[in-house]
Amino acid sequence: MIKQTIIFCLLSINWAIAQKLDLAQLTKLGIDQNRDLALALNRVELQKALINTAFEMPKTKMDLQVGNIQTPFVTDYTFGIVQNTELPKVYKLRKTYNETLVKLGESHFEILKNEYGFSVANIYYELLFLQHTTEALLIENNKIKEIEKVYKRRQEEGETDGSEAANMHLRILENEMKISRITYQKNDLEGRLKLLLNSQIVPELSFLPAQPLLKNDVLKNARLTYQNYLIESSQIATGNEQNRLLPSINLGVMNQSMLGSWRQFIGVVGVEIPLFSKAQKAKVAASKISTRIQESEFEKVKFQLESEIISLQKNLQSTDASIALIKDSLLPESERIMQTVMKKYLAGQIDYIDWYLVYNQNLNYKMELLSLEKTRNIAISNIKYLIGNE
């Protein structure tokens, strides 16, 4: 079994290396290899194996008596078998309770899987942000290098003193320093992703932005499903406690010899009645209170989820509005101004400070746009997590 698991993991990793993985494929790869999820599934299988323990019955009582039962001169024998059993409805309800425990285990697995997917999604969108930021800074550096070449050529021709070229080189170094910090963050995120994937390598990723859902049904959340099963389990547990107030039946047969001859067969039927039931009735009442607590917990969790989703949706609308403002107005206008300022700067009509102020503002708009897109992706991922659809 262990060898098969290792081979499966190696095949999964090799498959992952062979192609770029989007978020869904990356999450599936991790779920297939995650040890905590595998352990949760094993617990479910264990609970399934215990379903039929509901039909467990007490040990069969067997008595053999040997002695001078009838007369002091003849040895007689008495042999009896008695079995205690509950009413059929009792066993049926116990089985239903065990089946509910299986459902609880399965829903707990879904909770863990949903949390796992959310963790992977957060790292995925952080890496997406870092990649886009790195690409944007590299593009900026390529632009600045072209300006640096112009001023170096002018320096060689004696038109400038070299300060402008030095200023451009300083801007390049600043961007390279930012890229270096991003590389450190990226390595840290990839290390965390390796732990999540239970892998020594990180597969090559295909980055796509998050797509919002048209419907946000909070009832699909695995936590609510789990809470529903807790309510069902508590209700069945109450039924089990009530069943303890029912009588149980003793069935048996006894054979007794008379003067050494086995001729007397006696059927045994008995009933065990809980005469002193005050304590058991208190347990029933407590179990009913437990059910009401679970129902209240369900409503509390549902309200929390709905409130969080409403808040995230408002934040998402605000983020979308900010993205639209930067994309449609601020950034295009900034690019137009940047082109004009660039021409004036190269023509010597303005100094470096004037150019830098416009350049820095333009770069800030680009960085802010990338930051807002990351915020948007994570907000959508959070909403999907809350409705159990990540």
C-alpha cells in the first residue's frame, strides 16, 4: 500500500512538471497528496466499518447445573440458555446514528478540503501578484535603460556631465532592489506551497485571475453541512436515550433431566423494565437541550457566513470601482503626461526632478493597479471559500 502511494505521488508530480497548472489543477494535485486529507478519509472508512456495531448484543448466558436435583440417589442435569435483546427499533436507530457519524466524517473532510483549497488559492494569487509586479518593474527598467543609453551617448559627445545617466542608473538599481525583495517573498511563498503540496518542487504555474460567482449560496458551505449533521446526530442521540426507557426482552430455553432422563424442556421469556428511570429521563432532557444548542449554533454560523460574504461583496465592488478608475482614467492620463514629460526631459526643457515626479506617479498607479487586482482575486477566493465552492 505504501509503495503504491509513493508511486502515485511520483506520477502526480511528474505529470505536474510536464505542464503548467492553473489553480484548479494545482489544488487537485495537492488534495491527492495531502496527508491530513488522507487521514480524514481513513477516519471516514473506520466509521463506516463500525456501522454494524449497532447490532451488538449482550453475551449469551449459558448455565449448566449438575447434582442430586430430584433425589439424593440420582444425578440430574439442568442446562439453560438465555439471551437478552432489545426491540428492533432500538437497533435500527443505533445504526442510523452510526451512519450519521459517517456523514459527519465526510463533511469534516469537505471542511478540510475547502480550507486546503483556500490556502492554496491565497498563495497562488500572491504569486500571481509578485509575477506581474516583477514583469512591470522589468518593463520599467528596460525603458529607463534606453534613456540611460541616450544620456551616456550625450556624455560621450560632451553634451552632458553624466549626472543624468547616473540618475537613470540609480532608478534602475532601485527597481532591481524591489525585484530582489519580491524574489525573496516568492521563495518564501513557494516554500509554503511545497509544504501544502507535500512535494520537494513547485510545478510551473499558469496564472489566471479569479472569476466571481453569479450566485452566492451560503448553504453549500461545508461548515453548515457539518452543523446540520450535528443536529441530526443529536436528535438521534436523544432517540437512543429515550429507547433506554423501553423494556428489553430475555429469551431462552432450559432442559432439565428427571431421574436421569432428559424429558423436560422449558421456554424462558422475561422482560427487563427500567423501574427507576428518573436519571435516564434527565439524560433525555439534557439530550434535547443539546439539540437546541446545535440548532442555535447552526443559525449563528449561518449568520456569520452571510455577514462576511456581504462585507466581502461590498469590498469587492469598491475594489472593482478603483480598478476601473485607474484603468480607464488615471493610468491612461498618466501615460499621456509621461510621454510628454519624457520628450521634454530628453530635449532638456525640464530637469530630472520634474521628470521623476511624473515617472514615480505613473509607476505608483501601475503598482496600485496590481495591488488592487490581487485584493480582488483574494476577495473572490474568500467568497468562494465561504460558500464552499473554492
